[in-house]
Amino acid sequence: MNWAVFGAFAAYAGAGVGALLLWWLAYDRMLTPGHQLSGALFGRRPNAAVALDFLGGMLAMAVMTYSVIAGPQLERFGEDLEVVSVSLLVMIALLSAMRLALAGLLRLWFRQRRDRQGDVVRLNNELFRQHNTATGLFSMSFYLLLAAGLVEQDFLNLSGNRWPAAWNILGVWLMGLAVVLLHSLFYLGLSFRRSILHECFHDNNPAAGFSLLGLVAGMAALNHGLIGGLRPGEHMLNTPELWYYLGAAFAFVLAVRLLLQAAMGALMNISLRGELARDNVAWGVLDGGLIFSLLLILIALIV
């Protein structure tokens, strides 16, 4: 047994705690003006929606730290710690920038449209005032996709594959956009009023958010495994076969879910798509778990 690992853990944990404090400051002072994070988390009425949104950033940093430590071993422990620290700082900066971008895009999408509670749809309002758990789950999916892309980057060019890694970042984010669109199309239905944005920001429907999170997590993990098998010089934008695999994986998971939906409809007169649309959180949790479990089986078989 290597007892020295606990010394390394203390160093990495110290870097992680420092990054967490910086993320707290950025979130509280810059990303959520007019709202208090400590009050949302520890006040009289603890806010699970805000906790999920904040947790998404924490998990993104944890994924980044894991990817560096589990990646190619460096010559000295100090170099590993340096890469982790730089990666966490870059992650915090990008998390902040992308969350501001998300808030701006939602403002453009919804304009002055009001949610079911009568408020104009705004990201921070949904989280802090509406306690909209669905918005927090959507944010977690968003952060997960951001992290899934960034873990493919070689910030200090340690492996000499900086440009293919940069193309992989773009490829992962494009895949994430496609997954969100496909989820809206096949899991909720082809309708503006049934889109994932409408469900998560207008209708406060956490069932749809849980379902999306399971799909995003599974597809991101599968894609990461496939990228790890690419040859030098190959990346997501010059390797069509990788996209064929991703498309086939989604199709097979969708087919199994459609088969289950047909069986449930025939035996119990239950529409799984209808259950998501009517805010059935219990089924949303199970649906996300089902999708992720099916993709785990594919990951074990393909990667």
C-alpha cells in the first residue's frame, strides 16, 4: 500500500478547497447580483435549486481534477499539482463566462415571456425566487457538458496534442447541443411548448431535468471513452466513425426506452412521455437512471 497517496490527497484537496472558495465568490458576487448564496443554502428555507446550480460547478471542477490526476503521469508530483491548479482556475473563469452567456441566451429566447408563476423568465429569478429545481438540473447538465469538453484539453501542452484536443472541445460541445435537441424531440415531443427549455424554465418541471441529466451524463462518458481510443492526429471533427457510434448509441437507448414505453402503455395504460410532460418527478428520476444505466452497458461493450 502506498501511504504517500494521502500526502498527495492533502495537496490536491487544498487546491480544490481554494478553487471552491473562488467559485463561491464568483457565484455570489458576479453571477447572482442581488441574491445571497449563503442565505439560499443556509437560510430558513434552504433552496435546492440554487444548491444544484452551485453543485454543477463543484462537480465540473472535480471532473477536471480527476482528469488531470488520472491522465498521463508527469515526472514530478509538483507538476501534477501545477496542472491541477491551472486547470481549476481556467475552469472557474469559463464556468463564470458560460453561465453569464447562458443567462443572456435565455433572456433572448424567452424575451418578456412569463412563467407559470407570472414572472418574466430569468435564470437567477427561477433559481432564487421560484426555487425551480428543474432549472438547477438543467444547469447541472450544462456544467457537465462544459466540463466534458474541457477535460479533453491539454492546457500546458504536456502531450503535444494541443490542437486535436482543442477540436475535441468543440466537438464535445456540439455533441452536447445535439443531445439536448434530440432529448427535446424524442423524449418530450416536437413542440415549442414541450421543449426542454420550456419544461425547465417555464413549467418548473424537474422530471424533464432529471431525464436530460441522465442522458447527458451517459453520452458524455461514452464520448470520452471513444475519444481515448483515437489515434494521434484524430479528433471529433475529422473522425466520422465516432459520430456514427454516438448516433447508434442514442438510437439503441431510444429503441429500448420506446419498447418499455410500448409495454407500459399496453399493460398499464401509462404513457412515459406523458408522465414527463405532466411533471412526474418520480418517473423523471427513474428515466434518467434508466438512460444512464443503458449507456453504461454500451460503454462497457464499446470502450
